[in-house]
Amino acid sequence: MKLNNTSEKPLYFQLKQVLKEDILRGKYKPGEKLPPESEICKAYGVSRITSRRAITDLVQEGILYSMQGKGTFVKELKEKRELISVGGFSELTTASGKQPSSQILSSQIIKAPEDLSEKFRIAMGDPVLKLHRLLFVEEKLPFIIETSFFPLNHFPDLEKYIGAPSTYQILKEKYGVEFSRSQKTLEVVSASEYEANLFQCDLGFPLFSIEKLTYDRQSRPIHFSQSLYMTNRVVFNIDVDNDI
């Protein structure tokens, strides 16, 4: 599609509007990389300067985002998560009408170090299942890098049942767990080389880091997790009920 050289509207503005329409029509889908600048220039009959100005404006408007050395991509709509929710990843994802999945990176039984023995109220050296996973929404790029810990004194042989995305469902069905509350701590950290490779993002990209300690109905701490999210892919909601 060639742009109108006789229009009063600048070519970069016309190109910006056309690219917006192409994104809305699904020509360029969320998370998809735009064609190289040379192809955009050829397709729309514009110069590199015009193409660069239009794309820069769309990045500033939050419609596109650029990754150094990788190109320019259509920004995905952010996933919404309730920061104060007790539910697990699979339950929250399914409730939003989307399909969760996971990839286990490692699963091992470790001896509880001092920090985990304090969190779980168990003796140092007691067996703990450490589960390191990638969690996905609709099988796209990894949504969460998660490391979880479960005290095996409460859940003997739990490692044999791990595989499905929902560990919480396993705890409910196999061990009769009823979840009551969780404590969460949120901060922003920078992606390490390892995390950048998993997320396919730049080294140092800002990530949300959430530590969560979950309790059952008997007030036993039964699950501790450390989760990392790309800040451009999630927004956290907090629902506060004021009874005063």
C-alpha cells in the first residue's frame, strides 16, 4: 500500500496510522516482530527516515517496543493478576479464560537450609521439594520464571505427582489441602543473563519479583515461591474493601 504524497498529512503520520490499522486488523499480531525497516519502506513507498519516525512514535505511544539487536515488536496486552489472591498460576489463568502450561526446568529434593526451615517451621535438613519451572499463558513466550519449595514432611512423595501445570490442584486432590492466605513481597529487579535468555529479553530488563508464602487452613506454611515477570507483560490489581 502506497501512501498519499499529495495529502496535507505528513508521510510519517500516514504510515503510523496505517501500521496501527494493520495491528488492529491482525496483520501484525501481539508479540510478533515487525518486518525489517527496508521491507516497510518498500511496502509503503517511504524513506528510512519516514519509517523510523513512524515506528519511534508508535514505540513512544506504547503500541510497539524495541529490543536492541532483535528488532521491533507489537506490544502484547498485559496480563492482569490480583496481587492479593491466594490461588495458584493455573487457577488464575484458567479463571481469565486462557490456557496455562508449564515446562519443568529442574526438580530436586534438597535439605532445608536455615531460611526455609524458618519459613516452613521445620528442622534444618528436613526434605524439601525444589521445583524450577517456566509458566506460559496460551503457549506464548514464558510468562513466569518460578522457583517453588514444598516441605515433604507435609507432602510425602509429592515429587512423583509433579508434571501438570497446577501444583495447587495436586495438593488439593492428593493431600486434601485447603489454602487460606498468603504473604507476598514485590520488588523490581534486573534480568540476569540466565533470565534474559529464558525470557528472550535484554540483559538488565526490569522484572517484577514476587516472593509468596502460602498457608493452609491450619495456618501451616506449606508453599514458598519466587516468581519473576517481565514488567511489560503484567499489571497487578489490588482490591481494597473499606468497611469504615
